[in-house]
Amino acid sequence: MRNITSRIDKLPSTPMLRKILLLVGIGWMFDAMDQGMVAGVMAAIGKDWALTQTDLGLLGSVGMLGMALGAALSGMAADKWGRRTVVMVTLIVYGLASVFSGFAASFPMLLVLRFITGFGLGGELPAAAALVSEFSPTKIRGRNVIILESFWAWGWILASLVAYLLIPAYGWRMAFIVGGVPALFAAVLRKAVPESPRFLEMTGKHEQAEALVAKMESQAGIVPEQEAVYETETETAAPQKRTTFADLWQKNYLRRTLVLWVIWFGINFGYYGFVLWTPSLLVAKGFALVKSFEFTLIMCLAQLPGYFSAAILVEKIGRKKVLAVYFFGTALAAWFFGHAATTSQVLLYGSLLYFFSLGAWGCVYAYTPEVYPTALRGTGSGWASAFGRVGAFLAPFVVPVVHRFYGDKGYTYVFILLAAVFVFVSVIVGIFGKETMGKSLEEINQ
């Protein structure tokens, strides 16, 4: 059998790869739609159930706690049972919990359902990014994962439309139901997604890996080189050492693990610090609830060019530079958004905030699975994501505290805090980050 990984890296984009990207991306879109729903419904639920800002902060945070647990457990599960299994199961868990959220009879029940929804969502994203990364050739690997992440923008746009069109007319319950049902449909579509050939090769399933890569080679018009065969049919794979959390802290991986955890914590704290509270903060600043939904929808549209520009640059100037620049751009946008005094300024700086932050998010998802070997990729990606969700869990609590503490200037100081976080992450990436552009996954981890 010829080397699976080197053959994948020599391929162009194939119909199979594009199909996988689309099917995984559709599920990713509905994941994002659910997260967008939370931002849209927080103000509506708060009015319906007379909730305090602390209650709303808990609503925003409990899902993040579920995402942290889901990411940590599913990452290890993906390294043991496969990426495909994890992305299927977690999407079903997320979809069902989201639908049931629409029928919650009390605030505590809603909190439990949001935790379960977060568990499914947090478990799916790292495994899905690893799956697409492992299917992708070196020269388009980063671009493909960012394109996958760009489906997040479409999910937020759909969520903003639902919030704008449905919540004022039908209430927040309908928003959760509308977000959950399509996710279950997406889970059915994902049955057509195959397992990662790199994972199959690692676990000794050579014939399945060979069949998948041979199909992609056939689609690309590549004739296999028979002389490159180096294994016989009777050969078997050596047993794989079981990976653990402790492996992430070995000397070879210590620096990259620390950098990834800083990146994930910072982007989660900063991002969820503003997206979950933007409608509510705008209402507090004097804009009507419906008007705040309009602003959020317009700003969400700026995510798309943010993703696409990052997808182009990440394969031209590298992951490290794109991350540092886009994090710093997010910091500047957050600073100016916090000082916005007019409607046009809110829209301009808000759009820049979404442009840079989502471009950075795309690069984070592209970069994360690249810095670990196949046997440790799910575990490493999952734990980095899990630690990041701690930041996402804390942000909804910290934001209202800062907002109340500074009174009339609270809105401005919230975004000064978020800007400082993004600057710190930009500096850490610029100094300690590892460049992975143009290298095979195996070469990175030699």
C-alpha cells in the first residue's frame, strides 16, 4: 500500500472533498444559527420572564460550560472512535436539545437544555475541523478549514433574520425550534461523509483508507504509481498508543499547547463578550429591540468578507501573520465600537469588529488541528477548545459587571476590556506562534 498521507497532499481539490466540505459545513451553519439565537433571544427572554442581567449572563454562560465539557470529551473520543462518528452523534444531541429548548417550561429547565445543546455543539466543532483538515491537501488545507468556518457566518445571518422576523411576531420559543429542526436534517445528510483516511491509516484500516484516496485520485485524473507499493496485503498496522491529556504537555507539544490555549481563551472571551450582549447593550444604549436586531444583521454580513480574506491570506502569508493581524484589527474595532456615538459609527465599527474577529476565528480553526499529529489531533484540538469555552463561560458574567460598575460609561469600558484581550492574544501569537503554512501535517509534527 502506498503512503496515504503523501498521496492526499499531492491532490488538487476533488468532488469528494468539496462534497465533504459542503455537508460538514451545513451542520456547522446550523450550529452557528443556534449560537446566534441565544444572542437574539436573551433580550426577549429577559422581558418575558422578568430576568435580571445576572440571569441572562447565566443563560449565555451555561451553554459555554456544556461546550467546554463536550469539546474535551469528544476530542478524545474522536481519536479513539473516529472523527465521523463524533460529528454525527454530537450534531444529533445539539439538534434535539435545541428543539426542546423551545418547549422549556421554566428558566431552570431552559438552563439544563442549553447546557446539553452546548455539549453537542462544543463536541462537534473540533472534530469537524480535524476531519476537513485531514482530508485536505497541504496547499489548500488552511483555506478549506476557513471556508468550513465561513458557514458560521451564514448561520449567524440566518439567526439574525429569525430574530428580526420571528421573535417580535412569534416569540423566542419559535426561534429555538426553527434552529434545531434543520440541524437534525443536517445530521441525516452527514451520513454520506466518510471517515478521515489519515485516521483510518493510523488505526490499521488500510483497505478503507486506500479506497477513499484512490477514489479522490480517480476524480482528479491521477494514475496510481504501482511501483510505489511498499506493503503487502498480509501486513497489519502496529498497535496505536492510546493518547491522553498528559501527552499534550510533553516537551514536544508544551509550547504549542500553551499558545493554543491562550488563543482559544482569548478569542472566546472577547468574541462572546460582545456577540451575546450586542443586542442587549444596544437596547441599553437607547436603541429599540427591533432596531438592535437590524444592526446585528447588518454587522453579521461583514463576517463573510472577513472569512474569505483570511482564507486567501492564510495560504499566502501564513497562519501566524494572519492571526496576529486579525486579532489586532479586532482590538482596534472593539475600541472604536465602544466609543461609537452615532448610528453610522455603530454600524461601521461593528462591521469591522465582525470582519476581523471572524477572520481570526477561521484561522484559529485552521491552525489548531495542524500543530498535533494524527494520533493526538482530536485530543489536542478538543482540550484547546474546552479551555477556550471557559473564557466564553466567564465573558457573559464579566460584561454586565463591568457595564454596571462604570455606570454611564459602562458600555465604553466593556469594549476597552475586550480590546485589551485581543491585543494580548495578538502579541502572544506573534512572538510564540508556530508557522504551519506549506507543510504537510506529518512534516509539522516531526
